[in-house]
Amino acid sequence: MRDYVLFAAFFGMLPLIFKRPVIGLLAYAWFSLMNPHRLTYGAAYDFPFAAILAAVTVISVLVSTEEKRLPANSVTLTLILFFLWMTCTSLSALEPQLVWEGWEAVMKTFLMILMTIVVIRSEKDIKALALVLALALGFYGAKGGVFTILSGGVNRVHGPTGTNIADNNDLALALLISIPMIWYMRTHVSTRLLQITLTCTLLLTIFAVIGTYSRGALLAGAVMLLFLWVKSSHKMQVGILALMALPIALVFMPEKWVERMATISEYDSDASALGRLNAWEFSINLAIDRFMGGGFNVFTPNMFHIYAPNPLDFHVAHSIYFRVLGEHGFVGLGLFVLLIIMVWRTANKIIRLCKNNLELKWASDLARMAQVSIIGYAVGGAFLSLSYFDFFYYIIALICLLEKKISYNDSSSMVRLRTEASIKSL
């Protein structure tokens, strides 16, 4: 039954994409983040929904007469340089039989991110993208929260199989950085029913994050709550949420959860932590030996025998930073960190330009919540391998779209003022 519903919705929207490319971009974001086909059991499970959506959307964009503009700023420039550098490192990869699979997956995401920045321009469509980001992962937040409550927190929450958020730790970070988007939407929707739905989703997502048993998510969540309080215009609500979150977790969750969180400081004796350190040293050794790094998917047992301090203790990178370092060298890591910095600075610029302008409060609030998501990704990602996670790059797209929208408003205002001045002079 799920397969039929998904196929009907999918093929029903394809004609609409040719009328409005934005629909294709939003649908692609939804499929890439939520992976609804992984919740089915039949033909839809392995059906190439995303690939078809990408192809149809690209064709629609090419034939569309709508205005298309890629803003030339520090974020888009750094993003493109990062793309180009990763292509260069792929040409000299240490695992040539694996590298192009990784390159194709990442470049497909980056192409759709750039198209999103080029095509979307209206306030309505920007808010629609933010809603997609909130609900795509919010679904798993609500589902995982209900599971945690009904099971008493005894079992860990995992993501859908066959996706990049299947692991409990990866799911925890994904849900964590989606919370600011859910928070933003619940404060900016006009429908009471949708506001209640998003509030419930927010609370359940917090329970789901706790139910993943992720220690990195606990650290990142604490930092995010602080920034959410600083950035939010509803400080009382955030303060109450922050003060209640940990006590509720301690009372509700079983003893084994408390014991798991208590091992955060025991990195020198924890096998998982020692494995991370081994993988990080592998990345450093590889980057020192090879200026361009090892290319996509270089974290393999064969390469660990060459570069890891303990060649038998094979692990994935377990860090967005060390993964980029190992795969693309110090230049790649520099571009990745620079991208985060440039996005943060652009968000600050948007907040500053929107200050004291009630008409643009929606943009200012969205930029603030995007910054909270970035903080969560930057902190929580230090312990996970989600360097190319779609959600983070959609946050980048949101910031670029807001900057494009604000710049367009400023230029339109200047044209209007000049026109009015010319009329008065006549």
C-alpha cells in the first residue's frame, strides 16, 4: 500500500515540475532528506526517485523562462571552489575503484543545491524550503520520540535502513540540526493546527535525540540550546525548554542511558573513542603524506594498513573535519572550514540588514535559526562522518537565498526612490 501511495504522489507531481521548477527542487530536497522510499517494502524501495527528480528538474530549469541568478558572494565562491577541489582530488585518488561512486553522490547533491540557489527567489518559496527541512527530518523525530516514550527509552532509536542516517549517532545529529528549523516554522505559521503539530514534533524530536543514546548529540545539544536561547526572540520559551530537558531525560531514561552518557569523559579507556583517535591519526598521516589527500572513500582497511597507528583497528572517520582532511587534504579541510565561516558571516550580514525592519523579520529569524543549526553541525559533526550531509548544504542554500532576497529588496528600494525623485524633479 505504501508503494502505491508513494508512486502515485511521485508521478502525479512530475507534470507540475515542468510548470514550476521550484516544485522539483523542493521534492528533491524532501526525497534526499527523508528517503520515504526506504519506508516501503516493495518495488518503491530501490526505485530511483531522486535520480528521476533530478533529471526532470534540470530539464525544467533549462527550458524555463523564469529569472535565474546565482548570487556572486563569498559563500557561493567557496562552495564552487570546494566542489572543484574535490573533483581534482578524485583524479589522483588512492582507491580509484571506489572514488567515483562517492564523487557522483556528492556532486549530485551539490548540483541540486546550486540549482536551488539559482532558481528560488520569492519569500514564499524560501519558507517552503524551510518547511521541507523541518518536516522531512521532523517525521523521524516524531516517530523516534513516540518510540522512545512507549519503550521507556530502553531501546535505541535508529534511522531508516539504507540511508546516511541509519546509524543512531548520525540520526541524532540530523534530528538535532533540524530542531531550529522546526522551531522557526512553529513560530511563523499562521494555522493553529500546524503550529500545534510542529510544537508536538519539536518535543518528540528532542525525545528522539535523547533516545539515540548519542553522547556527541548530548554535547552538541547543550551548545545548541545556549545558542538557541541567544538567537531566539522567544527567550522565555527556550529557557524553560533548556531547564527542563536534562532533568526530564534523567528521570525518564533508564539507568543504562545515564551510564552511557557518563562515559563521555572516559575517552582514554573507551574502545569507540580510541577507534576515533586512530581514524583521526590516519587522516593526519595521510594528509601529510599526500597534498591532495586520498580522495573519496579512502577510509578502507587497505589504507589503514599504510597510514593508521593501529592498522588493525579500522574505523570510518567519525568526524566531518577528519573525513574531509583524509579525503581532500589540508586544502580541502581549509575550504570546508572556510565555507562554514562564510555562511556564518553571511547570516550575520542578513540579521544586520534586517534589523528594525518588521517586513523582513521572517528573514532575520530564519538566519538566526540557520546559525543554530550550523553550530549543532559544527560541534556534533566533530564526532561523526556526515561531511556531505544534504541538510547542512540546504542550510547554506537558505542563507544564500536570504542574502539574494535581501539584496533584491535593497536594489528595488533604490530604484523606487530614484524613480520617485525623478518624478518630483519633473
